Amino acid sequence: MITRRPYEEKEERTGKEDENLESVEMQEHTLREIVLPGEMVAEKKGRKLGDNVYEEDDKIFAKVVGISVVNENEIKIIPMAGVYIPKINDKVIGVITEVGISGWTVDINSPYISFLPVSEGVDEFVDTNRMDISRFFDVGDVIFCKVSKVTKNKTIRVSMRSLGARKLYGGAIVKVQPTKIPRIIGKAGSMINLIKTKTGCVIYVGKNGVIWIRGDNNIKAIEAILTIERESHTVGLTDKIDKMLGGSAGYAGVGYASSGGPSKESSQESKQE
Amino acid sequence: MAKTEEKLIVNGKRLDGRAFADLRPVRMQVGVVERADGSAQVSFGNTEAIVSAYGPRKLFPRFMQEQDTGIIRYRYNMAAFSTSDRVQPGTSRRGIEISKVSRIAFEPVIFLEDFPVTTIDVFTEIIQADGSTRVTGINAASLALATAGIPMRNLITACSVGKVDGELVVDLNGQEDNNSDADVAIAMIVPKEKLTLLQMDGLLTKEELFKILDMGRDTCKKIYEMQKSAIKEAYKPKPEKTEKTEKEAKTEKEKNRKVKEER
């Protein structure tokens, strides 16, 4: 239960919430050959259909250009490109584009615009007849929120009632291909934590391909992220980024260092996994 | 009936030296338009098309939106400088027709129902025209849509087959196209052997049409392999520049400079 209003939240929690994001084990699949739309991936054999595949005569075909992931339970394709299609419980970074009477319209870098109702955005009672809700969020504000509802014809609702949901002040926004986000986060957050430690920046990563960065050394962080996006399908990327950011390790000790970097808890968690 | 007195087929070969079932030199490249979601440049001989694909993206005006499915907006356009006579820029009767049939060629393979209320935009620009422009555009659009990450059942492959001087030939060039007895444009899903576009202009017998469909299928199979390798080529890891090669390049540049100065 969140007791404080989101916009009053301090930076205590920064850096931890990204670990909740799903990280795909892309590393081991990088050497696999690329599949094209219409190519057969595998026989179904009672397995679940994952993303970006379709079934025909008990055979599984690819829908998009990507790398196939076939395991005991599931068959799916990690696409090489594509837009962000909202899914429930995704954590995204959005920009307020419109202040309405009972909520806000949020641009979440997707073909579909989303709506943030007052009840989901603020924790206190708000009388919408008397109060202008732009005092909570105004046009141009950046928020870290959760997709709470997706209907059949893709009407999207987002919510601030989620761990880590907050308004983001200042900073810079970088947009990358949404399909490259798992690679930017890395296995159990390894890649993003590397960038955080080396640059000392506060970084929030939205599933929708929007990345918010604040810190003295943000140029280096942005460069690193764009490099990952460009070379996401190559091997040994973590080492390359490590080398690339090598000179700035000293920044980890100052500024926003407390919020960046892998915490002890997270490293223990990844060991357990 | 050939409109020119010049023979288009001499000694069993076409004017450019091709056999009846030969394609012109084909070049395919993806990712040529940096800002597009997906793009491709395809050339068959002198015919050259650049296609960029966008989407799925927001669709306005609102009355165009479909609540249960997405739509495709396909634009086929010939550049003013693409032929020897200047093409009047803007929409033309021919352009509207080709845009429509090309769009219909793609509708069966794109998972439009996954993206309600949105649009997928395809812009085909023919920058140089020398026959078979619509099929070149469709081949390029297929690559552009695939690299844009748009979910598709399969790639679409297209080719043209025609009757020139009483002989059935594949991939007509401009001269053959203008003087042909008949011209058939074919687009198909190659692994399924299903047609998504079949247009005929001119006169053919029933037997000839069936022969043309067979030739078209065989040609599409060749083009399909080229399309697949064009996409795979784009995602191959490129060899990194090492310091040595950079140094070598520098020394080469210096050498070239010296040579120039001497001259």
C-alpha cells in the first residue's frame, strides 16, 4: 500500500524496481540463425505458443524477423524490430499530453494512447468539480507507471498504484526500439546495473522503449544504451560496454551513486536464480 | 502483335541477351531509409524502387479507424524523373489502381487483427522505371514490412510474365513491356503457392495463361530465395574495424594524396 502521493516520493527506491522487469536470456540465443516470417520454427508437440508465432497443421511458424527461442514449454520469437503493444502489468514511462476533467492522457510510445484516471493517479481524495488536477500532473510531465488494463480494441489504462510508480523530475529521455529493452536490462539486470555503476546515473527503463536518465555523466550512459540498441544481436556486448565505460568508474562514488549500481540484495537474488 | 518493326527476340534470345526464363540482374538491400521503421531498395535491371514501411501507428482522421482490425495504406508513386518522358507528379488513375491492387496483395498475409484502430503505411517510390514496376515495388514492400517488424504470415513475392513476339518471357523490361502482346503481373505466397495478385493486360489463350502461371511460380521461387538472403544479410554481424585496418586506411589515404600532389 502506498501511503505517500507519488509526486512526493523521494529517490529512495530508485534502481530496484527495474529488477522486476522481465529479462530475457538473449545472450545464449545470439548465435542462432535469424528466422523470417513464414519459416517453420518447430513442431508444436503440445507446447505453448509464445509471442510472434502462429500455428498451422500442428507446426509453428514465425510471424516476424527475429531469433527463435524453443524450450520444453514454449515456442516464441524475439523480434528484431517492432512497435510497443501494451500488455497488462508492464512498467512504462509516459509523457502527459492532455489534462482532462477526471484524468490524464498519457503518451506511452505506442500506437495506442493511454488514460490515467484521477483515482489511479493520486492517493488522496480529489473533488474534480472544485480542483484542477493539473496540480498533480501537468502537460509534459514524465511518469513511471504501470499498464493496468488493456481492452480487446486496445483502450489502455495506466496506473500509479504500483511499486516504484512515480513522477520523474528533470533528466533526459532516450527512445530505443522496444524490442531491444530486454537486452538493455540484461540477464537479471546485469547490463543496466553495469551502466548505473559506471556512470553513476539514475536510470529508469520502461518496457515501451523509453529510458529516463539523470546524472552528471548522462552522455556516457546514453551512448552506452544506444550502442546496445545498435549491436543487440551480437555476442560479448557486456564486455564491450564495460570497456566503453571503463574510464568513468570513479563517478560511482559520488552524486547519485547510492541509487545506482547493483545492490547486495539483487546480487544475492541472481545467484539464487 | 508487336508495335515496332524491330524484332524483340532474335535467335531464341531477347534483345538484352537473356533467355526466356531469365531475370535481369537483381539487387536487394534493406534498411536504406534511416528514419523509416522498415525500408528496402530493390532493383530489377534498370527498374528501381525504394519502399519505406511505417507502423502499426495511430490512424487519423478518426472515421478511417476500424475498431476490430488495422488497415493498410499503400501508396505507389512514380518519380517525375523515373522515365524518359516526365511523369506528372501526384496521384494518377494508374497510381491509384496499382496502390489498391498492391494493398490487396498484402492484406492476406499481415496480421491486421492484432492491431485494431491502427494503420500500417507503405510508401513505394519508383525512382527509375523500366518495366515491371509494380512487382518490383511489391518485392521491396515485402522486405520493408518484414524489417519493420510487422507480423506477417509470409513474405510476398511478385514477378511479371508476358508474351513478346509470340514467346512467353519472364521479367519484362520497358521495351518489351511497351511492345508486348500480353503482360501478366503475379504476386504470391511462395511456400503455399497461393496467388495474392493476378493482373492481365492483353490477349492470351487459356493454355498460355496456365503456362505463364507455371513460369511465374518458378520465377517467384528464385526471387523468394533472394528476398530471404537479403534480410538475413542485413542482420549478419559486421566485422569490426580494428586499429590496424584504420592505420592501413590512413596510410593509403596519404599515399593517394602524394600521388595527387605529384600529378
